[in-house]
Amino acid sequence: MTVQIWTYILVGITFALYIGIAIGSRAGSTKEFYVAGGGVSPLANGMATAADWMSAASFISMAGLISFMGYDGSVYLMGWTGGYVLLALLLAPYLRKFGKFTVPDFIGERYYSKTARIVAVLCALLVSFTYVAGQMRGVGVVFSRFLEVDINTGVIIGMLIVLFYAVLGGMKGITYTQVAQYCVLIFAFMVPAIFISFQMTGNPIPQLGFGGTGADGVALLDKLNGLSQELGFAEYTQGTKSRWDVFAITVALMVGTAGLPHVIVRFFTVKRVKDARKSAGLALLFIAILYTAAPAVAVFARTNLINTVSNQPYADMPQWFSNWEKTGLLKFEDKNNDGLIQYVADKNVNELTVDRDIMVLANPEIANLPAWVIALVAAGGLAAALSTAAGLLLVISSSVSHDLFKNVFYPDISEKQELVAARLAAVGAVCVAGYFGINPPGFVAAVVALAFGLAAASFFPAIILGIFYKKMNKEGAISGMIVGISLMVFYMLKFKFGIFDGGKAAVAGLQTQWWFGISPEGFGSIAMLVNFTVSLIVNRFTAEPPQEVQEIVENIRIPSGAGAATH
């Protein structure tokens, strides 16, 4: 059977599974819609959290980024995995003990202020919409190649699928759908990785094959370094970013992770604080399977790409090359009319343009793996993108219905009316997400990295100070969030999109103007420090929070059943 037929079969089966789960676990109450009734087991929640966490950026784009950036791409591995550890150990148990549905709910109650809640909602919406833009872009990329439709049509199909099970099932439906999606995406990522690792190094374990040798006896990384240098690129294992920028990006991704509302809400879906800790540990284990394999997949993909296309006749290119050309994500321009593909670092000579987001998806085709493996990767990419998109849409929905409608504007609405509002908000959110998927601001991982910067700049200081500093007041938290996210948005618009410097055409020349030499992806760390500083200064000159709020903060930091220390 052809790749397309296999794709229709596997994607059809997985989509039918997701829809069936959504129908069987539809939400009948706001608690089920927001936090799945609070009765999810640690194992199921760990798998759902891993699927929620491993978005299209992890599955589709991260290995592609590493394959092009080499050593510099390791910042995404360090930041995203380290951030999850930070979230699991430092925040998750305390937020679960506080017992609120959403991050804006926590901030609104902890800082005893509707204004704080509204600011948190606006921050959550900005973070979530930025993040979901990357997911919908990933859905469009997969559909455009494997179902042979244009990217816009692919985004619309993905919107309809997510809309169905997010609106019908809420968090209850999304949780059990994400369990299935984790199984699909991890299987889809590892099977081709195992195939290619064995093919290239004789070792079926990608994490070990990555450091192994090829049939010619040359270490794989040494071979890739040599190939890269021959083409004028930097050595694959040699970093080009400044250490300061690497540090800033890693910190921004770490603390951004700890402030992501769609990941934090997962810890409200279990029964007890102990279960939140267990599910966090299990999720880290499930995430590590993919994250430890991603560098290997990047090396395999980059090596195979160079060997297949560099200085080869365009007329002899295999079918996968023309398939990806049709999507517009792979382009060849014969500048010297010799019929050979010149793939080199020199932009004036280079004739091949490769979108980073296609590397993981095209890798099995480049390696000439069986059609069912190629189709399996398509199903896995869709599972990764849709699982995270669903979680983000629920955050958007609950922020609007629960945090704005119920707790600010219409406190007397019934539970049934709140549930209707939540579903209507989800519909609106899907439409906006679809627009961003059709008009994305960049490739998947870059867009997602900006979302982490926004989360770092806004939520992380407010949450940390809210848990560990009982005298932190509403004036400080509100001021810090507003200044932090405003600074991050300004920096993004100025240096990522060139809004204040003559438009997008000027972006390429803006790198020399970065403040402190820090890229937009890493500036969230600076904006976070500004947030902390403003919060603490304003707190110093304003009134302490009420005594009952301070007692709540004391209580959430004391383990259940713990007594006072004795001599």
C-alpha cells in the first residue's frame, strides 16, 4: 500500500479513537469540564500531562531545530526538560493544595483582587494563543504533506477535530484522549528512530546509536562535523551562540514551563496532593523517552539529508523530494543551471531551502523506511499537535467562562450557564487558533519559545511569590505582571517582527541591536527579573495582605498532617 493509503488508515483510526473517547467521557458538570472531576489516576494523569507537554514543538520541530542548529539547539532540550522538573518539584504540589481550577483562579484568590484575576486572564490568553499558533501550524504541515491538501485546509480539519472533543468532553474528555495520544505519539516517534538507528549504526537504541559509529567505522558525530564543514557550515558540535544568550534562553524556557497554565491545570485533575507528585514524576519519565531520543533523530536526519541531496542531480532526486516540494516547505532554485543541488552555507550560492519543521516528518522517507512507518509519523505528529492544542483551548475557555464570567462579571450565573459559556468560549478560541495556524508568525518551535517567554515574564514571579512569600500583596503582583509581560511583548514586536524598525524586512538586521545580546526567545528571563524587581519594590511601599491570606499561604506550604516542630 502507498504512504497516502496508510496515512488515511492510521490517521482515520486514531481520530476515530479520540472522538470515541470524547463521546464516552463527555463532561456533565463544570468540575468535569475544568478538572475532569478531580479523580484522574496518577498514571493516566502522567500520560496526559506528557501528551499535553509534548506538543508539535517537541515532536515535529525540536529535532528539526537541533538538526540545523547543532549544539546551539541543546538549549531547547535543557530548558524544556529542566523547566518540567522545576514545575514538578517547586510548584505543582502547592498549587494542587490551594485547590483552584486555573492559574488566574489561584492569582485572583491569592492576591484577593478581581484586578489581579483579570490581568492573569489576559496574560493566560496571550500565552495560550501564542502557543496554540505553533500547534495549528504543526497540524497544517502534517496534513499538507501526508493528506496532500494545502496547509490552510489541514488547519481547518484539525480545528474541527479539536473542537469536537474539547467542547464536548472538556478536561474529562481531553484527559483520556491525551492518554491515547501519548501512546500514539511516543510509538510514532520511537519506531522510525529505532529503524534508522539500526540502519545507520547497527544499534537499535537511538540514544546509544547517537554516539555510535557507522558502517565505515567513523563516529556518526565526527562524520556529521566533517560534512558540515565541507559545506561551509559550522561544526555540528560547535556552538555559535554566546554563552549569555544560551543561559538566558535556557532560563526563559525553564521558568516559562513552570508558568504555563495548560500544564499547571493538569495537577488539579488528581484527587490528592500526593497524586500530583506521583503524576509529575511519571510524566517526567514519559517525557524523557522522547527528549533523550530527539538529539539522535536530529543527527540521523541531518546526515541523511546532506548525503541524499548535496551536489546530487536534481533529476535523480527520490519521490519524497518532489512530495515535499509540493507543500512549499522544500524549495530548489538552480542558480547556475547545472542541474546539481548546491546545498551550502553561502546564501548567494545555496540553492536549497529546507523548512526546519519537515525534518522529523521527512526523516523516515529520506531513510527509505516502509510506508506504514512514514504514515505512523504523520499520525504521531497530529497526536502531539492536537493534544496540546486541546489543553490550551481549555485554558482559554476556562479563563473566559470561569475567571471572567463567573468570578468577575456574572457571579450569579448557574453551573449550567457557566458550562454553556465555557463551550462557547472554546468555539471562539478554536476560530482564533485556526487564524494563527493559517497565518503563523514563524516555525513551530520559535513560536512556542516565545509563548514560554511570555509565561516567564508574567506568571512565574506571581506564582512563586504567592506560594513562598506570604507578605506579597496584590499591588506588587499586579504591577509586576503588567510590567513584565508588557516588556516581553515590546521586545518580541521590536526584535522578532520588526514592528518598530520598518517592518519584518528589517528583522534579519536586528540581531546586532539585541539588548545585552539576548535573543527574543531568551528575553523572558530578563522580563521575569524585571517582574520580580517591580513586584518587590511596589510591595515594599504598599500595605501587607490581610492576615487570613497570609494564613492560607502558610497552610499550603505545610504538608498534610504535619505538626509543629518539637525539640
